[in-house]
Amino acid sequence: MIIIKIAWGLWNQMFQYALWRVLAIENNSELKLDISSFKTYKLHKYSLEKLSIIKNYTNKKDIPWYENSSSNKYIDFIFQKIKNIAILCNPHHFQEKGFEVFNQKILDISDGTYLDWYFQSDKYFKKYADIIRKDFEVSIPPSLENLEMIKKIQNVNAVSLHIRRGDYIKNIHTQSLHGLCTDEYYKKSITYIVDKVKKPVFFIFSDDIEWAKDNMKTGFEEYYIDFNDAWKNYEDIRLMKNCKHHIIANSTFSWWGAWLNPSSEKIVIMPSVWFSGYTYDTSDLYPDGWIRI
């Protein structure tokens, strides 16, 4: 059995699942998803069930004992110290040490392994891109508003433009790690699109959409997606992937919105600086052909 831990926001969950799906194809071993972390993690919820994924989940006895955390923050503080030692002592527990580049060895893991962390590179799953895209189709019909917007998107040279603020503004640690995409980045990106795309129409997505309405003006026909809340982020991804071209933020949310678009003609622009406060090697985060500005 091979188990992968599913955690954090939808976009992180998608990277974790995509690796799991590849291992399911490449191995004859049984694979399961561990979603137990959402019992105590409240910032995000488990969101993959809205997608067309394979739903094969662990039960408590499948999970290493040190992954069964309590709901008491004081016990968890001590438990985390014990857990770190347990991971080091368990040869069948693979945990990335932080944000890491593509690791080929992960695709050759043996039976009985428990995988934990981000795995943010399409090099893990681009061989099976068609299958991953099919699994990540939203499994429920769009609302009337979303359906009307999809029709509008499909009838123009639609460009998704994503502005990430939210926790990048409110959370000091996240702000220091990521920083915000600058006005200059968006101006250069819009200019690039306008030079390449005839009559572009911009569809603007943001977790601070009112700020975007006041501050993001493309100078072209534009629509602000203001009817999907944080618990319906899968609807925004569905809208994004239907656009023909993409300007993404330093956020794996819009990364997925662009990647799920299967067109070989798409233009995807992404920021050349993904982390403002750290010097991580992000070379494997950039799919082939995407434009860095």
C-alpha cells in the first residue's frame, strides 16, 4: 500500500493527488488518500470530492500512529516534536524538506510508503496529463451564473487574470514568504497579451475582488468574477481553464487554472519571482512554454 497525505488548500491537494494518481498507474500496489489532517486543520477544507477523482481513502489503522494528531494545541505542540523524530526513524515515510525541485526517485518509491508535503511540479504527472485533466473535471454542474460566464468565455478571446491578496496581506508569515505581484508585473503581462492576442477580453479573479475592481483596469473589455466564494473555488478553476490564455499570480490556484487548459496554443504568463522572501529553486514549478515576467 502507498499512502499520500492530502493537506492545505485545494490547489495543494491537487498536486498531491496528481502524484498519487501517477503512482497508481505506474505501480500494482494499492494506493490510498489520507485526508485525516482536515479534522484539525480549519483554514481550508478537503475539496477534491467536487472533482472527478478516484476516491480511495485510508482508515485510521492505515495511517502511521504519529499522523493521528489530537485536537488539543498544547498536546499537539509536544506531539509534533515526537512526530519529527518518528519520521526520521521511519524509512517508509517520505517527507519533502520544504519546497523542493522535482525528485525522480519519488516516482520509484516502494510499497508501504507514506508520502507527505507539496510535490509542486508538473514533471511528476505531465506524462499522464490527459488523465489528470479528466480527474480534475468538476463533477457537479455549474450554477446558472457560472454557466452563463462559461458561455461568454468560450465566445471570446478570453484571458484569465488572477490577483492573489487575502492571506498574502493578512498573514505576516505568508506575506514575507510570497509577497504580492506588482503593478508592473500585471502591466507588462497585459501588454504582452495585447501584442499577441486579437481583441482580448479579460476575466479577473481575486480573493479580494472589490480591491481588484478599484485597482485593476486593463483598458479592454473586462469582467470581474465576484459570485463564487472561497468554498466554491473549484468553480473559479473551471472558469479559468475555459479561458484561452492566462496571467497568473504567484499562486498555485491560478497555476492550476492555466495548466488544466489543454490547448497547445495557450499563452500563460507567470511571475519570474514566486517567493519574495526566500531563495527556493522554483525552476521545476514552471511548465515548458510558460512565459516568465
